Amino acid sequence: MSHFPNGFLWGGATAANQYEGGWNEGGRGPALTDVTTGGTVDTPRMITWIDKYGSPHASPSHGFTLPEGASYAVLEDYYYPNHKGTDFYHHWKEDIALFAEMGFKIFRMSISWSRLYPKGIEEEPNQEGIEFYRNVFKELKAHGIEPLVTIWHFDTPLYIEEQMGGWANREVIDLFIRYATTCFEEYKGLVKYWLTFNEINNTIMFLDMAGAAADERYTEAYQILHNEFVASAKAVQIGHAIDPDNRIGCMICGICNYPLTPDPDDMLAFQRAWEKNIFYCGDVQCKGEYPIFARRLWNEHNVHLDITEEDLKILKEGTVDYYTFSYYMSNAVTTHEMDEKAGGNGVMGARNPYLEYSDWGWALDPKGLRYYLEVVNDRYHKPIMIVENGLGAYDTVEEDGSIHDPFRIDYYRAHIREMDKAIEEGVDLIGYTTWGCIDLVSAGTGEMRKRYGFIYVDMDDEGKGTMKRTPKDSFYWYKKVIESNGGDLE
């Protein structure tokens, strides 16, 4: 028997920088993703730039800092997969019709900041960008689909990154608020569900993944987070003032951490991993204040932040309405020498001997999703949505054009069953949007071969293809799941 409540919000999720395309159309300005090349599971994505002498360069994207006097650049000898995405910009009506055919109740997408404010510093928005999203939202509503809109999904306008130092600069808070206010005002009555920042905790997690970093880098990272916290809290208050019906959430990169052994040192490491990577951001956005352990985290790297009393007041008054997170995998943490490390994009820690791993090195762990749900439900007492969950995998197009993906169906079936159990045990889960419901460019590797979708898009890793959309077997399976409100998973 299904335990999913009536009105449960089934759907799918995308992001503008990976899906939308049209990177230099309709008045849109560039973002950092537009100077980021493709990569693979073994080779990093690169950021391309020109030094002060005019010489071109490409540097690994994780941890990159633009040298003084240099500028970001699109170079002729590189392929930039985010320029096209999978071309929602020109296929939005067709794609929304397919989402409606599946029975979506909600569709998560993001607005590209630089489509509304090309440099991020303009006084008035780009009207062509405003109308593009208005038309998309109207089309979704016409099909009975609620938009779930992420205001910032890794796409700060490139001008802000290059000329202002990005989110390390407090001035960016007010620029973001101008942009967010525009979103709330322009789409009042069309959009009710909002998220402020996507996977906000990645700022710290990615720094740890890059290896030993100087204290100065941690100070910058924690300051970036603080500035984003303040911007988020201000946006929540403004969004509620503009439309009391608005529901505005946070979004955390949800990785379930386990201790590899019962050694007390591993238990402490496990606790610390949850505190630093998950609770630090969730506590600020849901509870409106920094947790007690924050000072310990700052002291570990001699971090001193620019925090004002006004900031703390804003955080307290701008808590989110609901908690959302992505979930793809779990990690095992240990203080011991590791016999085997887990490998892959966004992965750190030891390989868990009790789990299988995907072709991209991610632990397949549906029970970890239930554990995560129960932990955050107990901690925050807010409604919860899972807004990203999926399996990046290879797909094969058969001679007759069909795509059989039983592995994807198996993955979702196992995770949905654990969601059902969590709801039965009291978790206030209100929605589920699978990641990459239509094939899109991988954020981590820039590949197309790493496919998530229920809908196949004919494009390869070099951007070649017709962009034709074709439902996979999983399309019809998910349609049945939605029709039965999670009751029919066979």
C-alpha cells in the first residue's frame, strides 16, 4: 500500500546552465559555465581564460582563481557544452508537452540570472529574458504543472565573477536581491514554489575535495557562504512581502555519511562530516542562526568573517519555508588508511564494501536516502522535497529507435520505496523531482553520455545530433508511478 499523500508533487528537475542553451541569444550575458569546457569522469572540466599578455589558458575548474589582470574567454579550440545544453530555449513547448504526458505535477527549473541581468549590474532587466520565462511558466500552468524555480543555480553573471570577485564581495548581495525581487514581482501568480540557492553547501565540500587548502581559501569560502546566507534570508523576506502565497526553500547537496568502522574516531569523523557538510548550511537557513559547532569549524582554519549584527537579524527573520535537497549517493568516512577509495565526480572517502557503484563512481544507496530524510525531518520540522535524484548512465538506441533502460527503472523503484517507508514513519515529504528528467549536460563532467533522463535527446559529447526527443522505457514507467501516486512501481 502506498503511503504517498494526496497532492504529492511528482515531477522532474533541470537547471538552465545544463539544459536551456541559447547562451548568447535573447540578450543573455555569459556566466562562468559558458567558459567551462567539457570533460570526462577521468579528465576535469577546464575554465578558459586569457592572461594580461593576451595568451590563452585552460585550467581545471575546481578551485580555480582568475589571475590578476586576466579575463575569462571563449576560445576557438575548445567545446563548451553548456552553450547549447539540450536546447530548452528552442524546444520548451515540446518538452513541456512531454512532461505533461508523463503526468508531472511540478517541474523544477532555474532562471539564468544573466538572461534577466546580462552583467548583473544593470538597473533594469532584459525584457526579452523576462518574457521568455513568463511564456514558459504560462505553458506549464496551462498543462497543470507547478513551476519550482531555483533563483541561483551555479550561474552568477560572468561580469560579477570577473570584475567584482563573485560572492566573496558583499556588494553582490544587493545585486542578487535586485534580481530576486524582479523574479518575485514579474512572476507573481505564476510561480509559488521557489528555491534561493542550489546546493549552497558545495562551496565548502568542493574545497575539501580539492585537497589541503590554505586557511585563506577557507576564509573566502565561509565568507561566500555567509554572503549567500544573507542574500537568501533577504530574498525570503522580500518574496513573502510581495506574495504571501510564496513558498521559498533552501537546497542542500545531500550526501549521507557513514562511519566506515565502529572505531570511536570514525564515529567522530562521521559526526563532523554531517555537521560541516550538511547541518552547517541547513541550520542557518532553517533555524536562522549559526550552530554551536560553527565556531569550531572556523577555528580549524583560522577563519574570521565579516558578520554584522544586522546580518544576524536578517538570518533570524529570513528562514525558509521548506527544506529541499539533492540525493545521489552516500559516503563512508574513516580515520584509517583506506584499502580502497571511492572514485568519481563529487566523491570523497572510502569505498563502502556493502554497496554497488555506478559507472561514474557513485555509491548506489537507496536506504541512505531514507536515513537522510529521517535525520533532516527530525532536525528541522519543516516540509521536505527531494529535488534531485537520479542515475547517470549510458543509454543505447536500438535499431527501431527505442531505448530500454531497466537499470534506471530499478534505481528509481528502489529509491521511491524508501521514500514510501520514510513517509510511513512520519517524514513530511511533499514532493520529488528526479534529476535530468530529460537528458542534459552533466554538471560534473560536461558529458552527454552520462544520461539521466526519461527522455532521450539526440546529441553527443561534441554537440553533434538532431536534438530529437524520444521517450525511453522509463518514461512510461514513471507515468504509471505518477498515475498511481506511487502505488504501482512494477
